[in-house]
Amino acid sequence: MKHEFPNGREILARLAPVRGGGVPDPDARRIFALVAWSVLVEPGDGVAGRLVAGLGPEEALQCVVARRLDASAADAAGVTPAEFTAGIARWSPRLDVREVATALDTAARARIRLLVPGDPEWPALVDDLGAHAPLCLWVRGNLTALAGAEPAVALVGARAATGYGEHVAMEFGAELAGRGVTVVSGAAYGIDGMAHRATLAAGGRTLALLAGGVDRPYPAGHANLLERIASSGAVVSEVPCGGAPTKWRFLMRNRLIAALGSATVVVEAGWRSGSLNTAGHAATLGRPLGAVPGPVTSAASAGCHRLLREFDARCVTSVDDVMELLGATLSGRLDAREAGGPTSDDTRVLDALSVRAWRETADVARRSGLGIAEVEGILGVLSLDGTALRDERGWRRTATTM
Amino acid sequence: MKHEFPNGREILARLAPVRGGGVPDPDARRIFALVAWSVLVEPGDGVAGRLVAGLGPEEALQCVVARRLDASAADAAGVTPAEFTAGIARWSPRLDVREVATALDTAARARIRLLVPGDPEWPALVDDLGAHAPLCLWVRGNLTALAGAEPAVALVGARAATGYGEHVAMEFGAELAGRGVTVVSGAAYGIDGMAHRATLAAGGRTLALLAGGVDRPYPAGHANLLERIASSGAVVSEVPCGGAPTKWRFLMRNRLIAALGSATVVVEAGWRSGSLNTAGHAATLGRPLGAVPGPVTSAASAGCHRLLREFDARCVTSVDDVMELLGATLSGRLDAREAGGPTSDDTRVLDALSVRAWRETADVARRSGLGIAEVEGILGVLSLDGTALRDERGWRRTATTM
């Protein structure tokens, strides 16, 4: 790493403003390393995610600085030598500790707070993204708005909205606010903006997820709206302060919108709208997906109809329908809790999972001595719970369980 | 029966005009009996359907006249004594042979033709209705339009249509005509009328199914339209000439619309629209069901959205989508034909079916020596084919197979 890693005292000083005061010493280096990681990588970097999950952020960072991953570490993280080499190539141009300091200082000046996994306000829902979960979150506004005490719905749609779409977004935003549901969206013009505005107007709570740093209002025309969102809810990004909203970061931002909503509803979307990307993330996460139909003669509804036809989205015509979607997720989670914890088969599956290594379903079945279909069902329930995480490489157990 | 059954010569004379000329003697009494049945019963009378299928129309009619069903006949028809007694109570007020003569004479004067099962122009699709299939059909227009040489789509919707719905019905009707698809509908104001009109304007073929006799244009305001439909397609009813379009007959007429379309598409429908009844029949028949979405703010689309939400209808936005629905049915039938007829398991299942008695799936499984799930799958394929018929009482084989 270019320039020396700061000493303990300096790290504590840099972290204090973004952590709302003193940071316990053992946490400080881990948090600083997570910030370093968020500076190094683009959002959703699965190799980085696996290294950090498998080795912890500090050890993972040392491997990058040393450009060396020994066999046992590679095994624990489930990262191949080729993946590590490619990762180093991606990350090394940003390997400068001054960038980390700049990110922290910029955030401090803008009164932006930093959340890391394990914080009480950390939104557990994003952990469903597995290796693609954010490493940290930068928050402008209220940390508690993120904690997920309230049910939340992702309400998204096209920038090129029609009067019809904006009307629906307005109705839904206002009614959801009235029912105590947090509205998650992307602060874009069109549907997103209307959803935020209507929620605020009805005295509700709303979260705006940005593709760039939260110190840079985007779009600029929504600077005022973003300020209002932050005053009661939160404006959130995984990209450090100063970061530009690139095309890639928009796509990855969409996964956070989908992850933070217990359900996603697309209000209006063209045939190739970015909202379909958000919808795709919701589907991948196994979150209920709804689409609001519109006239078949309206290009602004073509994407919604595509979701109904091709992605098996639920047809959503009212906030009652949205609540039903939401109920599907929440009751799933509640049922599991009410049942009083894991069954004996759940325990066998959890025993067969590793906290560090990703294991394929067949492997989990072998280790647990259960059938593959049975294991798949149990893993599905455990992932709803947040107890098991899924990745394209397989499954692993979250560190906090059992 | 009040008044004597006419003699052979009189039957031949009465039938000739509605049958397009001479009627072979052995057929004449069967056809006359079917007309008598269609005068006796309301559409969709399942007990009548089972008696006629099980005993043949003449023997079944004799049982009604004699008010007596012996045990072997009851068994062959699958009709209980209580059902027969209730049937007699329903039918006996109409047991007057003069009504049959009147129905035939009225039809003859209006140049209306009579189709019965077994006629080359008889639409095989209606036999999927099993015991609820029509006993005969009265046709104003071209008999060949009914034969099902062309693929057909039921295009239906609310009388209280909006400009949007009428626009969609017009586009769909015209495009389906252009692709050689027959459009089946109910000649009502609103969506139905627009579907017929657009099909005719594009030079296509359309069928109108009426709830009352085809000699009574209904609604009266569509007299001209019905005449135009008859000139290239056909106006059809199972209710004899002179019959009034009652509420019940509308509901039963809807089952014929659904049965005559290889797929049903609802263009616009209110929350309690009669089109949902047609959609329900299509679903019961296992025919693909589509619904055209519209603005969630439009009451005229609420029924379509209900179909999307509650009945798993496909979201249909264009005629390409309709063709896809249609393809699902047609390719199913073609696959079966291309496969070169029944497999050996198909034959075992057909052997286990009776032409007369309805048998439950478990019984068919026992008789064929195959598993219940296997038998269910095979019966599904055979019913697509029209080889096996399903009823709430079970399954039977069509008389013409094997």
C-alpha cells in the first residue's frame, strides 16, 4: 500500500466523527480496513466479499498489500489463485491509504455516518446478498431508519414516467407511509422521486440509495429532495464520499434497493428500463416482486408487463396488493421465529455449513446426511431467516448464528 | 310426452330444411330426439348429458317419457335415481312434442341449420365440456366456420368498455383476422361487438355465440352486425329458435365461447363482469387464459387484473402474446398427433375407460394397472386430444375413438 497504514491513535481520530464518537480499540482497525476495502473495490465485488468474509477485513487487506494468498487462506475464503490475481489487478491502482483518509475526512465534513456489519443499525437484509453484500454503508440522515424495525418496500420505476405512473407512485407512497411502511427508492427523476416525495408528504419514512457518494446529491435537481429525505429517513450509498455515480454503480445500487425492501414493486418501466435490473435483483434474492400494470398502448408500462409475463411478477393494483406481497415475506420470517428456532434437520444443515467456505447444495446434503431436495427446502428457510447465505458458489452460514 | 311422437315420414320432412336436404333414415330419429332434448333441457344440464351419452338420445328420451330408469340404464349413464327424479321434475313441464316441431319449423323459416354430434362440421372442441357439452347447435351462417379448421380465439370483455378497451379489441380483432385466426365472441355491446366488427372489417372470420335462439338478434342494436357475422362466419346457439336469452343461458353461453376458442383472452372487464365467467370456463377446460392489463385506476380493467392475480391468467399485451397462448394449445395437440398416435400406456388407459360410464381416476388406475399419477398425466393428454372426456363424476372415452 502506498504510504504507511496510520497508527492506532490516528485511526481512532479519523473514525470518531463518522462513528459518532469514540471507537473501541479492537474494532477500530477492522472498521478502518473495511473503509479501505470500500475504497479499493467497486460495489458487489464477489472476490473481495469472499476474502473479507473468509479472512476478516484486516487479514484480507494484508493479503492484498502483500499480493500473496497462501493455500489455507485461499481455501478458507473460497478464492482461487486466478481470482486473487485478477482481483489484485483490479484493486492495486487504488491501493493508496491517502484515499481512505480522504473518504473519511470528506464524510466527516459532510456529517456523514459510517455503518459496518455488526453495528446495531446495520440492515440485516443486505446480508442476503452474500459475497455481494456491501462492505460498509455511508449514511446521510438517521441511522435508525436503516435498522429495519419497520417493514420496507422498494418502490421503483422509470425516469421517463407518465402522468399515470406518477399518480400511482404518489398514491402508493402516501398510503404506504400511512401504514408505517418505509419506502426505499433510488431518488431518480420520475417514479422514484414521486415515491419519495409522496412518502415524505404523508409524514412517512423513506430511504434513498445513491450510486455515487452521499455527499454528492444526484440527480442535482433533487438536492433539495435528498436533504428532506435525510432529515427524516436516510440517504445511503456503499460508495465512499466523493465517488461518482457510474453506470456500474447504478446497477449495483439497484441490488441494494432490492435487498433493503422486503418486496419490490415496479410502478412504471420501459422495455429496457433500469428498474428491471432492480426487479431482477429482487427475484434473485427470492423477494416478492410486483409490477403495476398499465395500458398496453403505453411504452412506459411495457417493462412492467414484461415482468408479469416473463418474470412471474405479481400484478399489483393497490397498496393492499403491496401489503399482501410484503406479508408473504414477513409472515415467512415470523413463522420461522414463532416456531421457536431451528428444527433438528435445520441444525443438521447448519452443522454442515461453514462460516468461511461456500459449499454446494450436494456437498451440504452429503455432510448433513439429508436428501438434496430436503436440504434445498431447509436452506431456503434458513436464507429467509438470514441464517444461511447463498452465492453462486453455494451456501455458507452467517458468523453470528449458533 | 304430450301428443304422439311423429312418424318416420313426418320426422324426415321436418328435419330436411334444417339439415340441408335428405336425412338418412337411421339418423333421423336420433337427430329428432336430440332436438327434443334441446327443447326439454336448459343448456349444460349434466344429468341430461349423461343420460344422452350413456343411453343414446332416443333411449334416454323414452326413459323420460316413461318416467322410468331401470338399474342397468342408470348404471350405464351414471345417473342416480334421485338425479333422474329431479331431472324429470325439471323436464316434464316441457314434455310436448309440438314444441319440437315449432323449434324445427321456426328454424326452417329463418334458414337456420342444425348441427348434431357426429356431423363433419360439429366443433369437436365443445366435446371437452363432457356431460355439459351441447346436445345440438343451431347455426345461422356457414356451418364450415364451426368445423375448427382454423385456430380460434375467444376474445371477450365488458359491455361497459372504455375507449382504451375498444381500441385494444379493435387492434386484436383486426390482427387476428390477418393471421387467419377465427375470433369467437358473444355479440354484446362493448368489447364483444368491437372484436366482431374489427375481424369482419379485416376480412376475417368470426363466430357469435348467443344466449337465446339465433333467430332472435340479441342485443337488438346488433341485428345488423349479427347479419354480417352470419354472412362470412356463423351465429350459433344451443337454445332452439324462439328461446329467450335468460341469465342462466348467458352463463352457459359463456362456456361455449370458452370451449370454441383454443384460448380465451379478456380485453376489459369490471370486477364482477360476466367475462370472468367465460374466463372461469376456459380455466376449467384447461384452455390457456389471457387478460389484457390496463390502468389500475380504471374500473373497466379491474376484472382483468383480478384474472392476472387470482386466476394466474397470462398478461397479454399484443397479438403476438395471443398467438403464443394459442401456440401452447395447438402445439400440445400437434405434438400428440406427430408422435404417431397413442403409446402402449395410452392404450391401457383407453381400455380402462368406458364409452358410457364415467369412471374415477382411481378406478381407471386399477383397471389399467398403472399408477394414479401416471394415469392422471395420460388422461390429461387424452383429454387434450378429445379422446377422453372429463366430468365431475370422472372420465369416459369418446365413442369415436379406437
